[in-house]
Amino acid sequence: MTINEIQDAIIEEFEDFDDWMDKYQLLIDLGSEQAPLAEEYKTPQNLIDGCQSRVWLQADLVDGKVRFQAESDALIVKGIVALLIRVLDNQTPQDIMAADLYFIERIGLREHLSPTRSNGLLAMLKQMKMYALAFSTK
């Protein structure tokens, strides 16, 4: 699936809920479904700066596509990173760098996050794009 097809699917899922408490629950559920990050990747260099909670992000280039794994110690943040991984995982570095992640606005996520969580979202996204940039030069 393309990045935009995945985003459109996420937008449809979130449109099923009118209440933001239900949408937060969906985020928590998404985070809970995510496989835990191996302890070997929970290193200081994998911690994302700018997040209030701790978020570890591991990226690898496999067959020309970026594979992301992550974990957070906060439930909603874990759901947010699970969404970002769902959209950007297994895509080429070029597609990741060119991606316009419109789903964040369309599902109302940015406007319903606290300023610190919003900053964390931007920090996670920036780090994922930085990995893509680094892999694109290899």
C-alpha cells in the first residue's frame, strides 16, 4: 500500500468515532497491539529528543525499504508512534521524505494533543524522516 492509501484507511477508522475519548481509546488500543521493542534497541541514541515521555525509535534499511520499530512508556504516545509506523514502515526512503502526512490534521490529532504531546509527535516524525534521509544516501 502507498503512504496515502494507508493514511486514507486511518482517516476512515477515526471517522467511525465522534467522541475524542473513543479516539483516544483507539490510539491506546493501537499502541497496545504493537510488538514490544527489543531491549537491545532501548538505548540512549534511540531515545527521541523533544518527547515528554520516553520514546525509542529503531530504523533499519531492509531491501531498500525502511523498517521502523518503536516503543513508549506512555499509552497515548505509544499509539501515536504506532500510527506513524503504520504509515511510514516498509516504505522507501524517498517516499518517506516526500510524504505529506495529512492524516494527522484530518483525524484531528494535532488539535486534540497537549502542546507537549504535539511537540513529541513532531519530534517523532522528524526523526523518522531523518532516518529516511540517512538511508537515501546509502
